[in-house]
Amino acid sequence: MGFLGKLRGILILLVLLIGGPVMIGVGYKEARDSKALADHGVVADAVVSEVTWSKKRGSERNFHAKVSFVTPDNRTVDANLSVPTALGKELRDAPEDKPTTVSVRYLPEDTSTVALADHKDESGFQYGVGALMLLAGIGLLAWRLRKKPEEAVHAQTA
């Protein structure tokens, strides 16, 4: 195996061993925020000021909406929300002369935690992806470490 092949293997190993725990952490934050929003989140109508999306292979995806709303204590909160594709297209295609609103849920103690009011908790998926990445990284590391002594023995006998 050449230098580039070894480098690629090491990079993949690092991505798995670092990315797995990061995804588990992201899943933990998602679970904590979703529970708090469902428990005591406040619902508000937010005005959509901008919709952005990406286009890949002719398909529009990854819609985000910039929204703002006013809390009961008259603070204006701005947020950038990921929105489902169907809602993103609907918001994008809405007439510009009429303000478009979406229903959001936010935490009164931390107004930077904002989600669509009908937000679904996806922490289970994130936990699963993180665990699979971490297990694959540990398995790959064990395989590489087990393989090295065999290569050393073959090099000495040759």
C-alpha cells in the first residue's frame, strides 16, 4: 500500500473516531432541546424574511428560512431554521407583497433555541449514526493494529 493509501486509511479512521462522538453529542443536544421545547416551549408566529436552498443534480433541497418574531416582553428574535422541502418551496413561491409566517416554538429562557412548531425529534437517528461511526472506527482501528504485527513478522522472515 502506497503513502496515499495509508494516508487515506488514517483520515477515514480519524473521521470515524472523531465524527462518531460528535454525532452522539449532536443527538444529545437535539434530544435535550426537543424535550425542553415540547415541555415548556412557547409558540409564536414568525415572519419569513428570506428562503435559501441548494440545488444538486437538478433537485432542490436543504431549504432554510430566516424568520423573526417578537416575544411577549417585546424582544425581537431572529433565527435561521431548516425547513422541509415542501414548506421551503411553498415559502419561496409565496407572493413577495404579502408577508409569510410560520409557527415556531422557542424556549423563553433561551430564545436562540427555536424550531418549527411541528418539529420532530431526530435525536435517535443522530445517536444511531454516531454509534455506527464510532463502532466502525473502533473496528477499523482494531483491524489495523492486529494487521501490523503480521506485516512485521512477514518483513522479518523475508
